[in-house]
Amino acid sequence: MIMASNPPPAGRMGEAHLAFVFLTRLPLPRLTDAAARAPVGLASWAFPLVGLAVGLAGALALWGAALAGLPPLVGALAALAVTVALTGALHEDGLGDVADGFGGGHTRERKLEIMRDSRVGSYGVLALLFSVAFRAGALAALLETGGPSAAGAALIAAMGMSRAAIPLTMVLLPPARPDGLGAAAGSPGALRLGVALALAGAASAVLLPAATLAPVFALALLAVLLTTGLARRQVGGHTGDVLGAVEQVAQATVLLTLSALAGA
């Protein structure tokens, strides 16, 4: 088990390596012993970098679908499929578990028990369907209004911002249980959180029209606060599944906001 008392990875490159290994299924070199034993919260400043890389792969899929003459919705689904393949559906799995736990449990203990169950119930299935539908629909709308360049930029920015929401949640909420991924991850601390938010914000400022930044940042933050508030009421803190659910909510919020602004 990864414990917060273990030594940190060797330098910032080691932390970034840990972030990519933890959040993706890319065939990367093995972690050093120090990095493998470190709490992943130390690497959370680099989570937006992972999101930007995954988003770039999705954006390339958008371009490929457009060049092939595929309909916007098909291109959007292809892009999301690429991002899911790269991450091993890590965040989608968290969303499904949270929906099942929060929707099906009557006590805090029962909710946490359901969230650890590998089976997916009706709440989880519906949550995943809505997540994919909202994100694919927003991307398809952006493809229609701005083409693959605008849609790709939106996807990259959304992936970066949604990964920055993970360390923010780790700071806002305590672990919901004494064991498990949430407890083992540790806290990123104010400095690493600030770096994560700065990376996501700077990338978004480069990728997105200036007029969209304020509403996108505001609504993404509101979505994160509402989701973390729900998690606090339901289970008293965060788990690995809660972190995945926050990522999904933030990502969908950014894409829906951008599609609405583009349509207006």
C-alpha cells in the first residue's frame, strides 16, 4: 500500500512519471522504487499535463474523423473512445461506482460498500450513458460550429481542467475511509494544487477564446464544489471513485459550457 510517510519520487520528472503511470495505460518505463512507494498526491500537480496529453490524442482523432468525412457525432464518439482507451476508463469507472453508491445505499457504510463492488448497477449505467452523451453531444456541436480546430482545443482544455479538479478535491475533502486509494494518495498541499491549477489555467488561456475563460472557469469550479459538497454529505469525504466522478463532472461541464457559448 502507498503511504504518505514514504519518500517522494526523485524530482519533478519522477512525479510527472508517476502521474502518467497512475492516470493512463500508456506503455511507460517502470517507476523507480522511490516513485512506486510515494503517495500519488505528490504527483497531482502534473495531473493536468496528463489530461492535456490525453486530450491531444482525442483531438487528433477528431481531425482524423473530420478528414474521413464522418458525421460530427461519430467523430466526437471516436475522440472520447480514444481518451477512454488511454486512461483505461479510470474516471468513468469512478463515476459509475459513485452513482451506484450514492443512489443505492441508505447509510454511509452501505454507500462505501457498494462503491467497492465491481458490479455496475442501474444508477452507474445511467450515469455513464449521460456522461458520454453530454460530452459527445457537446463535442459534436463544437465540430459543427467551429470545426475540428475549435472542438479539439475545447477537448484538450477540458481534459486539462478536469484533471486539475482532482487535487482540488483532495484538498477540499478528507479521505472518506482510513484505507483505499483516497487515503493512500495523501494531500497534494497548497503548492502542488496551485501548480496544477496554474497549468490548467494557462493551457486553457492559450487554447480557448478569451471571452469564454471566465464563464468556463466559474462553471467548472461551481460543478466541482457541488460534487464535493454532495460527496461530503453522502460519505463524509473523498475516495478514488469520488475523484473520478469529479473529473467526469468537470470535463462535461467545460465541454457543455463551451458548446453553449459557441452556439450563442
